Amino acid sequence: MQSYPKHWEADVVLTDGGTAHIRPIVPEDADLLRAFHLRLSPETIYYRFFAPYPKLSNRDVERFTHVDYEDRVALVATISDVMVAVVRYDKVSEGEAEVAFVVEDAHQGRGLASVLLEHIGAAARERGIHRFIADVLPENRRMVNVFREAGYTAQQTFDEGVIRLTLDLEPTASSQEVMRAREQRAESRSISRLLFPESVAVIGASRTAHTIGQTALRNVLAGDFQGPVFPVHPEAKAVAGVRAYRSVLDIPDPVDLAIVAVRADMVVDVVDECARKGVHGLVVVSSGFGEAGPEGRARQDELVRTARAAGMRVVGPNCLGIANTDRSVSLNATLSPDLPPRGPIGFFSQSGALGRAILQRVADRGMGLSTFVSAGNRADVSGNDLVQYWQEDPATEVVLQYLESLGNPRKFTRLARRLAQHKPVVAVRSGGSSQGVPTGHAAGALALPDYGVTSLFQQAGVVRVDDITQMFDVAQLFAYQPLPTGPRVGILGNSDSLGLLVKDACVRSGLKPHEPVDLGPTATAEDFDRALTAALADDAVHSVVVVFIPALNPISDDVAEVMRAKAATSAKPIVTTYLGYQGLPEELRQTGENGETVRGSVPSYPAPEDAVRALAHATRYAMWRRRDAGRHPELPDIDGARAREIIDRTLAQAEEAGEIPPPVWFTSEPVHSEENAVAPETARDLFGCYGIDVWEDVPVASADEAVAAAERLGYPVVVKANAPDLRLRAGGTGIRADLRTPTDVRGAFTALFDRLGEEAMLAVQRMVVPGVPTVIRAGENPSFGSVVGFGLADVTAELLDDRAFRLAPLTDADAADLVRAVRSSPLLFGLPAGATSLAETPDVEALEELLIRVSRMVDAFAEVAHVDLDPVVVNADGAHVLGGRLWLREPPDLRPDAGPRRLRGVTF
């Protein structure tokens, strides 16, 4: 029997936050299927089979479990290896199949039917099925709603007491939105179950001081957790004065959350016991997993498989833990004894080692947290899950993330962009020196430049900072002050020198400072009050920086009271350098009913430059929120189906010839590996499917061939070198241009051949009207997904590393921004060399459309690893691609963040 594709297996999150495993049915599922059917209620059986069907015959079981994974496909959902739902399709005609599914009564209402429909629909599309037909009884309203609410284009008819629904399986904006909304609700709920447990077990609770088991237990108890706490110890009757149990299975009451602090080799057995107990979630603080090498990685995968199969989510392993300051739960399930007070900041950290220091620094600054998660190895729960939760969490107004890598970069940018529309997201992205180079990938996968990483974060609305200190500098402004409405900054204080430092820092940061108002060293609180009132009332001021140095007769408390009173009612942000304080000193803090820091508190910075840097981040973010994100314009001449045929044929031919290309990734540098590039004719055909016209160049080996090529292409022509180090340049030593006669062509060929030799790979090409030469590179970057890079094809631009990068697919606003992001972009908006009128200015709109087309292609096909368009000459007639190369790679079974909902995978 034919085997099924491995990517048809997936772990999924259900609407109540639990998990299930989806996989194709196999013949060995016969007993599971019989037991599943026996647990169905008569009503559920009637809705599925339209007749009483109390028992499946052996013939039925064989028919249902033996499928060909082509015309007949069935998927099952299991929880703890128990079958809880089945969906199947049977092909009835070309491109059309009948679909049906049934969910066990005890698990109905958990979203199993919807997620199974997504997965069977994706499998059907892979097998050439474009429509589903479903016959449903009218009284089966729940099933009718599953089909109606899937978001697919649907038609409904009624005949002989049965509703027939026809679903077009082609993904639509509506179906994608439905899927994303369900994903968000499910993943948010799964995190909520972790953060709001009604009971906690500490497995590995120890009586030995300073062990992680004892520390975890004492911190939960000291944090005033509002539910019962159950220590688990193999021998002790009590730990830390609390009755202990030999196993989690011996605990008489339900357990929502288990903190696991046992040896790594014992963890999987503990997880299995938690599964049998019905625990909802695990926080594994134990180490010795993925960070410990291949054996640890295998142990980690087994941990996640076991937990997800039983419906549990896992934080960790090798993590600091989780915390929730909500007074209804007061959960400190971390290895840190001290938590900051309640506040509006949600914090996610990959690093467990930094977690305790981070929590201490938050408290030192007078800030508060809503929730905290240190995910360690991120075997399951990741920053993306927390973003889903914080999207709708009313207690979280600012999101902070310390990231060492992006497990699913496409999903991260999608979620972050959505969240940032409503709440600031601040990230420290460590590992910049190795950005984009995953272990084991080709050495050619060079890092994106650091500024490129920053620009990609900014495009997604994420405020990227360099270190933890800057993160908190920005966070305290976001959390307690309003956003600026513009870049103009009012400056006032009692130190002329500090005022000038603020002004200079504003200019460097791209802000527009007003002249500093110097109140003099003897300024009183009343002087500060008048100046601050005037600045806040000025419509030309969008934010205010106050600098204060105490005089000989201290009046600091009075000045602080002025700033605090103004900030309480101001719609404009106020920041200060106040006595060298860093954070939210008591003198500048507004407090709530329970003594927590609230909005209107004035953040203080030890140096003026720190205050301005934080203000600049806030201003850019506020401007990003107000900007028009643009649209994805309709473009003619795009034939995705033909592109798919070309890609599949090319890779199949490579596989047949034993020439499967190794992984190639988008990098910021040219890829010179000619042996892995697609043949020029194939590349031109593929580019043509996206309306990208690459000018033909004709390889020539002699002067006679050069002349013949010129005659065919039409004069004037160029003779150029196509060697990797010389090719695709609009000028320089590897090209002879403006050749108008056979004599010119012969002379040019001879001169280049004599100097460069056969290795130059000479070619003849029709000559383009002079313009501005540019370079477009795009493809799949392992850390960010599809990326588009742009710059001028100029030696100076390359030496100065003058390039810009954006995430694909580009909107029209993204494309315009990308063109203008390079420092040399003014060359595209003025008269090129030799031009005499505005009619000869470059057609930048054509360049922007070309960028959008390239971005669509690399976003649509995971197989397109790297694209080089070099040069693209932009003149008054348009954007002309004179050289184009393309690299394909064998794609993963499933592109991250594509297809039906699924959790990040482990090996099944």
C-alpha cells in the first residue's frame, strides 16, 4: 500500500487550549476505530450515516482503514493514543470528492471538526481535488455550521430531506482569515490555561536547600498562589510544611499545572503520569535536553510528543518558568524568588539564565509585569504563542521579547505586525553576528547586515533595541506615557549644557527639536510649571524632554510634583533626566489603589541621550501605526500555475539526473555558485510567469558568433563578460557598450577576449537606454522567511553597503519605502547623467512594480531559494532587467506558516 506524506501528520491546538494529534488512518487502526464507533451516541451515528449503525462490520472496518492516500484519504485525531475524530474524502469525479467526518460526543465543541476540515482540504488539494461535496441532515446544525463557517466559497442545495453543500477548496482571503482567527483563539486559550491554573503540582520538590525542586516549590508558596499546591516527592510525607505525594497520580484532587524539576532521564515518565492524571500544562525547569546534544534533543522530542498527545502544552525544558501577577492567581512558577509588582508589561524570554536578572531589573525600575514566560529551549511554547495570548489580554499593554532565534519567522512577523497595530512590541534580538545562519546550512548563507535585521523588524512594527537596558528604557515610556503624535520635541530645563545635549541627540535620532528653553540654575518649581505648561500647549510640540539638575537649595520634590501633575493629564509624552535616576522614581510615579505604578508616571533616564533614544523609538513606532500600510495591487501577466509546472519539472529533472541542489538561502551578498543556478532559458521562462522580462543575452565564443548575435538582436548592442565576478554590470572593465557596427562588435569581442580569456564567458546583448543601474535580490532567508533586498549597482554603493531589505510579499507602500530606504536613492529621482529634461527621469513606479512582482514570486514558492536581478537599469522607459539568475531548492514538506494550522513540529 502506498505510504502517506509525513507532513500530513501534525499536532494542533483545540479551541479550549488542549492539543490533539492528526495523522492519516492506517490499517492498524482497526481496533481504535471499532472502540471509537462504540463510544458514539446513537444521535451522532445517525447524523453521520443517516441510519442506525450501532456496530461496524469487519468489512466496514477494512474499507474505512484501508485507503490509497490518493482518491481515498482519511485522517484521524487522537488524544493519548485514543481516536476521538475521523474525517475522510472519497473521490467521485475529476477534481471532486465527497467529504464526511464524525467527532466523538465527549470532544464535540472543541474545534476538532474545523481543524480536520482544514487538514483534509489541504491533502485534497495536493491530490488534485478542488471541490468537496458534503451531505448533511438539516437538524445537524453543528455540522452545517462547520462547513458554512470554513470561509471557503460554498453553495447549498436541498433535496430529499438532505442539505448538499459544495465547497470550493481554493484558499480565499475569507478562509485564511477564518483559519488565522481560530488559530489565535486556540493558542491564546492554551496559554491562558498555563497562566491561570487552579492547582499546581511541583514534581521533584526537594527538602535539600538551593535545589531547583525546593526553589520552585518555595517560590510558588511565597508568591501567595491562590489555589492548592501539591509537592511530589518519592519518600517525604511533607516538603516545606506541605503534605507531599509519591506520584502525581496519588494526588486526590485535579492538577492543572505541573512544574517538573526531576532529572532529564526521568522527565518523560513523569510526563506520562501527568497525561494519565489529566494535567493541562507543564513547566519543565529541568535541563539536559536539546541544549545537551543529539541524545538530549531526542529526549526533548519525546517529551513534546508525549505531552501533546495527551493534550498538554509544555514550557521549556531548561527554562526559568512562568509567572502571572493577576491577584486572582498570584502565580510564581519560576526559579526567581522575587517578582515585580502588577503592571501592564508582558515579558517573554528565551534565556533562562537572564530571566532572574531581567525580573530584578524590572523591579528596580519601579515597573510592573502582567505576565512573564521564560521558555528555555522552546520545545513547544514559543514567543509566537505568547503574542497570540497578549493580543487580547486586557492586562497587557506593552510586550517585551528577548529573542535568540525565530522558530517560525513567517508566523512571528505576521503575528507581530498584527499585535503592533494595537500594542507596542519591543524586542532584543541577540545573535546578530550569526543572523541567518542556522546550524548545518551551507557556508554561503551569510548573515544579513545588522541594519537589515532592524529594518525587517521595523517593517513588522517591532521596536528592535540593542540590549536589555535599552529595552527597559523604551518599555517604561510605552507603559506609562502616551505615544507622540509627531517628531517635534520641546526641550526645557535648568542646565543649558544638558539642553544642548538633548538637542544634538534629537538631531542624530531623526527627531526635530525646538530650541532648548534654559530656565537657569536658580529656576524654581513655578518656573518649571510655566515652561512645561507652555510647551504642552504648543501644537508644534509633540513631546517634551525635561532636564533637571538640583541647585544648592534643593527643590527637587517640588519640580518632580510639577512634572507628575502635568503628566497625569497630558496627551503628550514627558521624559526627563532627573537627578540621574533610571526608571520610575517614587517622586515621579503615579500610583493606583493597590500601590502599583500606573499611567502618567514620568520615566527618568540617567543621561539625556538615553531619554532621547527611547523617545525616538516611541516616535518611529507611533508613526508606523499611523502610516498607510499600502495594498497588494492586482498585477497582470502572473501565471502561478505555469510557474508551478516549470518548478516541478525542473526539480524532477534534477532529481532524475542525481543533481538535487543543496540548500541555498537568500543572503545579502551575490550567490556565485553557477553550477546550482537554473539554466538561463528556464529562469527567463519562470521570471516571465510573473511578468518579469529578462533581456536575452547570447553566449558567444568567437568574433563571428558575436557579430551574428548582434545582427539577430539588432544594433546597438553590448559585449559583456558573464563570469561571476564580472557579469551583470552596467559599466566597468567587463563590458563594451554602444556598439553599432560589425566592426565595433569584432573589436570589442577581441579586446575583451584577449584580456579576460575564455573564463570571461562573453555574451552579446541589446543595449539599453542609459539610466540608473540597480540590483534586486530576493529569496528565502532561514531567520525571516521571504526577503527582498534592493540597492544600486554601483561600486561605491556596494563599498558603503548601501542596501535595504523588506519582508515579502511587498505592498505598494513597502515597495516605495524600500526604494527610498537606500542612501543613494536620490539618484533615482533626479536627472541621470546625459539627460536634459524631466521626461528622461527614471520611471521609479516601474521599479516599484518590479519589486512587488519579485516579492510575489519568492513568497509563493518555497522552492525559489534565491533570485539575482543584476543589473536592473531604470530609465524613462521603465525598469529593464538585463541579467537574471535563479536558484531552486528542494522545499520542505510544508513551508512554515503555510497550509492548515499546526504546532511547530517534532519528528513523528
